[in-house]
Amino acid sequence: MITTPTPDWSAIDTVILDMDGTVLDLHFDNRFWLHHLPAAYAARRGMSQAEALQHLVGLFNGQQGTLNWYCVDYWSAQVGFDIAALKPELKHLIQPRVDAFDFLARLHASGRQVLLATNAHRASLELKLAETTMGQWFHALVSSHDYGHAKEEQAFWQRLRQEHPFDPARTLFLDDSEAVLDSARRFGIARLISIVTPDSQTPPRTGLRYPAIDRFAELALPDSVHAPRSQTA
Ligand SMILES: [Mg+2]
């Protein structure tokens, strides 16, 4: 495990956070895609849940890293029923990760620009905003589907910076996906941090390529108010 030195907060004007697995517990999503959806698919197709899971995982793997992979409309068309309509059945599992909301409140109060950047479909984002209080702490909530480019693509970051100006050299980005962190690094974002345990019900991950945290408290955000140098370097 790469240790996570405390960021130099005086050099950070903007913090961009991923949603699922970073701010929110990935347990909801894993439970939905790997249990709830296969069960619904199996019931409709008259097959076992194991067969349904095997079939769906085969479909998922073909789209990994693309916008389709994150698109409920795409998967609804693939399986032949409305996936979004199933999600509220599990909404009690939509929960913050450990101390995420405390960190977001303090981050917002610090005066820094706080952006949510998710690959989740707009419908998934809206469900999570309705079920939690997280929306209040962000200056903007961006779904990559709004831009037509996943976070894995440079075009996403170019568009994000156009619409919500930030200086990559003075930005901290947190995401549980290493492919997404690679993309942010290519774009020039200075500080990149991963998440050790995105899903509270699975063991901590090892062998991560980026510094990683479990609790946001590890980042030692000071309580002092910060005056951003510039949002448009
Ligand atoms: Mg994530």
C-alpha cells in the first residue's frame, strides 16, 4: 500500500470527487448489478440466477470503460426491461462512505471549489441526490453522460474545465477507479487519491497504484478558511 501523505492544503483550490465508491458506499451498486439485476433477469428469462449473472457479466465486460458500461438506458435495452425502475427497491443501501459527509461539509465551509464528477447516469445520480443530503455541499454535480464522454476520456476533463474552471495544478481528485485516476493524471491534475475499501462489505483492496485512504480524516483538512488563488489559471 502506498502511504498517503497529507496534502498541502494551501496549494489546493479545487477538490473533485467521484460518487460511487468514493463519497457513497459502492455496496449499493455491487448489490444491484451483481445480485438484484441478475435475479430480476433470471425470473424473466426462466433461468437460474447463476446463469443470469454469467450472461450479464459477459455483456458487462464487453463495455467496460465506455459510457455504455455506466448507462442504464443501454443496459435496459440489452436486458429488455427498465433497469432504473428496479433501483429504488434497494435504495435503503444508498449510504455515505464512513466520514464522507463530514468531510464534504468541512470542505464546503473551507471556501474551496467542490465538484462531483461521476460516470453514473443522470437517473442514478438523481436517485442518490434524492436519497442523501450530499447535493448541498457541491458547487456542481456533473454526470459524464451530460458530456457524452466517460471520465476515462480526455474530452471529459476538457469539457469539465470549460464549464467549471479549475487549475489542474491546484486540484485534488479522489476516485476509486485507477483507470479514471490515470485519465485525470494525463490531464495534469496534481493530486490523485484512491479509496482502499469502496464497498463496505468487501475486504480492503491491496496493490493499488495510487495513494489511497479509507477515511477522509486521513487527509487532515484544516478548519481554516482558504482563499482560492484563481479558478482560471
Ligand atoms: Mg467510483
